[in-house]
Amino acid sequence: MRVLYTGDQDFESQFGRLRAPLLPEQLLFERRQEMAAVEETISRVRRDGDRALCELTQRFDNANLTPEQIRVDRSVLTKAADDLEPELRSAIELSIANVRRYQEHLKVWPNLGIVRPGVELRTRYRPINRVGVYVPGGSAPLFSTLIMTAVPAQVAGVRQIGVASPPRYSGQVHPVMLGVCGLLGIDEVYQVGGAQAIAAMALGTETIQPVDKILGPGNTYVQLAKKAVFGIVDVESFAGQTEIVVIADETAQARFVAADMIGQAEHAPGSALLLTPSRELAQRVTGQIDVLLQRSARSEATRKCLDESSAIVVTESLDEAVALSNRIAPEHLSVQTKDPDAVAQRCENAGAIFVGAFTSEAVGDYVAGPSHVLPTGGTARFFSPLNVMDFMRHTSVIKYDRSALRRVYPALEAMTQVEQLPGHLLSATVRLED
């Protein structure tokens, strides 16, 4: 595993090359061939609807579907929930309960407003009507993503939630995914994946009604499709490669740090960075990675990600490690230092911060409560984790009486004259005439 030193003369160039593939610029500006394919897919779905979905599903997922099979029957979802193994079902129910409890705590109906003589100004909140959740699926279904997106939407009061997932498990959506839909009370599930699923949820087909917002991770084609339909619908983000940054000092347990790095790299693609002022810890972590990889069933793919898109960065000080982390703005940030709370307080840019040696990133992925849908590729500088309020729309409500309108009339007159919009002023003038 590569080790970089911030004191080296060529550190910035080395670090820049390491980070470049994770940044959104590559996804949004350098994937022209993939974007052309996505645009063609969207055009086909827009033109041919369900027929295009069936043809593209056969081509990309090797599953033969008729239009009648695109939507999963409700009885299948109920049976899938009933068939979940008791231990797994209990774990899923714990996750759902924790996420629901946390999101309910976040749900606010702020009474934002100003009331003064003749004037009322308020903000009114309402849930989005219809949401589409895309969940990648194969032999290993990412059902936790369904929980982390659908539950906040339900807490917000979203009435209709549609789920799309590719039929890659024996020609159907993975039964665990179907079972989680059943437990969540979601009965609108579509066996469609890729860019065609995003197009169908945004534009609608004979079977799939268009939604108002699309969420969920996916490959390059899925993310480019979300970019293409943004503006027709809302999207939560353009998700890039998943990543973790660990800030650690000489007090950290090397095997804990190594395990966290392995856990993120095994997404394949996944990136892991250790920022530490301790050269001795850097050496111990390198050794522990080699030891712990022997316990991983995905060691080959994980090792490749650790070698190609991960690194240990030895900094001059802990302060420099914090500053570098804030510059990176990582999706996941683990703080394993002598005083992790103090260090975490200084970390300004991160999707989620895991404080202390025993706060495994896995608890955030599955059971803690905050959604694991987080900003990637440095976008934590301006994006935030998904939560219940992302499913709320707010509307400005403005109310003036005649006397209040008269008080602001001189300002309206002055401003509309400069902008040469006399009709705007007229809308106020006629209201003040006897």
C-alpha cells in the first residue's frame, strides 16, 4: 500500500493524481461516450415506453420480461417478507426502527414567519408527493440503501414511493430486497435497472408513473442519467465512488484503522485514506491490512482498491491531518485519536463523522439511524447527508392589507421605473385607487 508524506516536494502532484478519479469533474465532464449512450437510452424509453424497458433489460441484465412483469405483484412482496430468515428480519426491523426514530427527531415544522401591522409572511412545508428510489441489485443486494432512502421519505409523509432495481438474481429482483419492500409497506416495485430505470421514473411509461424526485446510488450510467433528467425531476445528488478518511494518532489501534480501510475498499470501487502524524502507526496499519485481508472473502478486489485508489498519508502534525481532511471533504470520516471529540469538532467538511475507536463505520451504514446516503467526491463542502427534510417542499406565503401596500408603494414605484416594468407597478396602483 502506498505511503505519501506531506513534507515531500512532489506530494501535491502525487495526491492530486490519487484523488482525481474520485472527483465529480470526471463523471460530469469526461464521460462523453457514456453520456451519449445514456442519452440514447433515455430517448428510447421516452419514445417506446415499456417496450424499450423490456428490450434494454434483456440486453443489459439478461432477463426476459413482458410489460406485465415489469411491476412486481404485491403478493410476491408479502411472501418475500414472510420468508425472511428470523435473524435477518429482526436485524432489518432494528435498522428500520432506528432510522425512523432518528428521522422523526429531525422532522421540524418551523413556524418561520414575520407578522407586523398589515403584513403576514410565512413559510409553509409540505411533503413531496411521489418519490422514486433506485437500488442497485445483484447477487449481493444493497437493501440497506432502500431503508436509508425510503424511511426518511415515509417520515416526511411522502404518499407514493416507487422502487426500481435490476432483475439480476435468477432473472428477478433479489428476494431480500423484495422482503424489505414488504416490511416497509412499499407495494410499487419495478424490475428495471440502469439508466433506463432512471428514465422511466423521470418520464413515465405505460406501467411506471413519473415521480417528483429520484434517489439512490448506481454506476456511471445511472449517475449520468440522473444528471440528464435533473430539472424534469429533482435528484438527491450525483454519487461518486465511496470513500473513507481516517484521522488517527499514535494512540490508535492499528487493526481498527486497517479494518475500517478494508471495509470501505471492499465496495470495489472504494477508496480509503489514513491521515496520521505517526510514522510508526502507518507501518503498523500496513501490516494489519495484510493480516486482515486474509479474513476477507473479497480480498482480491479489496486489495486492488487499496493499491490503486487508497493511501496512507503521513502528515507533519495532527493539525495538518485535520486541515487536509477538511480539504478532502470525505463521505465518511473516522476520528481515532487521543481526544476524538475535540478533533471531530474541528472537522468542518464531512458527510458523516465516526467518533472514537469503537464507532465502526458499519454502524452508520446499517443501524445507527442517520441515513448513509452521503455526499461523495468532496461535495460535503456544500451537500449534506440525506434526511427527512430533503423530502419536504416549502412555499412562501405572503399576505398584505391595503394600508401595508400603501406604505411600500413608493419603493415599488422607484424600483419598477428603473427596471422599466410599468405593469408591475400598475398591479399595485389599481389596488390603491378609490
